[in-house]
Amino acid sequence: MFCRTRKSLLVTVAVLVAAFAVSGQSIKTGTKYCVDTFGPQEFSILLKDMPAETKKKLESAEFRSAQRDSIRELFAMACEAEKRGLAVNEINASELDNIRMESLATAYDSKLGGSVTPFARITRAQVINFYKSESNTAAFERFLNTKLELAGQPEAADTGSEEQAKEVYAKTRMTADGYLKAKATLDSSFVSEVELQVVLQQSQFLARQLSEVIANEGKVTDAEIAAYIAAHPEFDTSAKKELAEKLLVRAKAGEDFAKLADQYSNDPGNVGPDGRKNGGLYRGIEKGRMLPAFEDAALSLQPGGIYPTLVKTSFGYHVIKLDSKVGAGPAIKYYARHIVISTGYKDPKDPASAEKPVDEYVRGLLEDGKFAAIKAKIIANNSVNVAEIAFPAQAKTGKPN
């Protein structure tokens, strides 16, 4: 309903999760958001309105198992988030309330029907009257601050977007209040699905918050990366360094630098759109454009000079020659050639992936491993009972057995 800027979601959210709802009676005693049971009744609700495409996928036992694991992970993460106090953080608590009211309002507005435009039955006059209450105005300010804080944009919104948000907020709250007042008279199955969807949305939010926390817990040090590389021969770059050193000797001895670059350099930027190579030349380089180690080496030279040693960057080993430079200080521009022997590494499990610098690849590998270990511990410490998915007969017919 409202735009939110988020970091990548680190917890898996499965195909099923987008559609299911969980029973309010599954909330663990003494908690507000910790779901510890997802039973047959919940799956019955899920399967009832499940799209045919998803039902087809559920014919696979492997897919069903993956969805159960994903559901278990989601709720375990939410439980752990509440344990760690993330649910009572001022911003998070405000957003959890927003999620509830937005979910109630959206479902109730859809049930009332009558217009393709959300909340069209609420008039402008009603919105104006809503804000005659100082408490409603203050509540909107809290809402807006929460959204901006979560989006990482603490600066004030422009007038147009804020006015639009103000109107939608009023309509949302009035519709949600309407649901709460009518709840006792509404069909019990509808109420169950609505209330269950609220729990789902809140669980997803808490899982995202915890994911950001444990991503930081899983960071590795440069020393850990170096130790891992040293212990795994497949990451050894000594042969590449030896080749680069030989090319440096040949360049300093007077061989044609451009020809050496065209023959040996692993720089994809050395090949133009027409497929022709350009001798390793970069033209009109502005200060700050290249990696610091490259730039410092190039600018330390006089035109025609070759840097006396290899320059190591995350991309590999560079042999650098300065062709020319113009200007001075921050406005300087320079022309430089280089030969790079790449130390990149391609993930053998993903043939379509691009090469990455070894340090970057290993960092990702180690952090993924740490993150997975932390999640596994969280799942083990927050047991969630997830029932088997009654299938295939139930899912094929769309009716409970």
C-alpha cells in the first residue's frame, strides 16, 4: 500500500507463504507474534484458494517439503526477533501496528466491494473530519516518521507525497476501524482468514528485521578470508602473479606495451564494441575514477613511464604505463595503459555467473556459511510444528479430505 525501501530479504519466503494464513491460536503463550504451530486447518485455508499453478507444483514431494521448511524458517525467525526485543523497538512496534491496520483495511475494503479504487467509499469530507482529532494527526505523524525511518529517508517528504499519504492513512484507519466494529457480525471464515493474514504479514516483517541483524553477525574479517584462501589451493594465484611479473619485465625491456596488452590482458574493457582491441589504453581518465592503487601508481609516473612493480587490486595483478596527463590537482586527466592478469574466480556451482575477485568470492562464501549456521541455530531453538501438506487428493480437488 505504501512504498517501502528494504534491504534484500535474507530469509526465504516460499511460494506458499504469499498465500497462507496462520491461526491466531498458534501464537505461543506469553508472546505476541511467535507462531509455534501451523496445522492442517491452516493448510486447508491455504489450499482452498490456491492458484492452480501452485497446486500443480505441490504435486512434487520435494516442493512440498521445501515449502514446509520455508514456513518453519519464517516463523522461527519471527520468534527469535521477538525474543531479541525487535518487536518492542519503537519504530518496529509502530510498523507492526501499521501492518495490522493496513491488512485489516485492505481485506475489509475488498469484501465491501463496489469500486476498483481502494477506499473509494470514504469521502474527502470524512478525511477532513478525521484530522479534526489531534490524536489522529499525531498518529499520522508517527506513521509517516516510521515509514521514512524504515525506508532510510529521514528527510521530510515533499508536500505532494505527504498529502497523498495523509489521505490514504486516514482512509486505511477508518476502514480498519469499520472492520473492528463489524467483526462480531462478519462471517467467521472471513474473520479467520483476515486475522491470520495479519499474523503472516507481521511475521514476515519481524523476520526481515532479524535477517538484517544476523547478516551483521555473520560478517567475516580480512584475516579469516586470507586464512581460507591460503588453505584452499584452488584460490592460489601464484602462477598468475608469476605471469604478470614476466610481462612486467618484458614491458620494461622495451617490448610493445600495446601488443602485450592485446595478447595477455584479461581486461574485458580492452575490447571495443566492434571487437577490436585497444592496447590496454584508457583515455581521459578523471581523478577518482580508477581504484586508488591503480591511480596512485599511474599518476606517480612521468609520461612514457612504466610502474616499477606490479600493482595488486581486487581484480588482479596490473602492469601500468602512463601515456600522458593533462592539467593538475582535482582537474587532472590522464591516459594510461595496463595489462591485468585477472585473479577472478567463477563459482563452479553457477556456470552462468561472472567472475569475481577471489577475496570477494571467498567473503561471500564464508558469510553465507556463517549466516546459514546462525539461521540453523535459530530454527533449532525456536521449534515450529508444521503439519504435512495433505496432498495429492486435497490439492487436486481443492477440497478438504
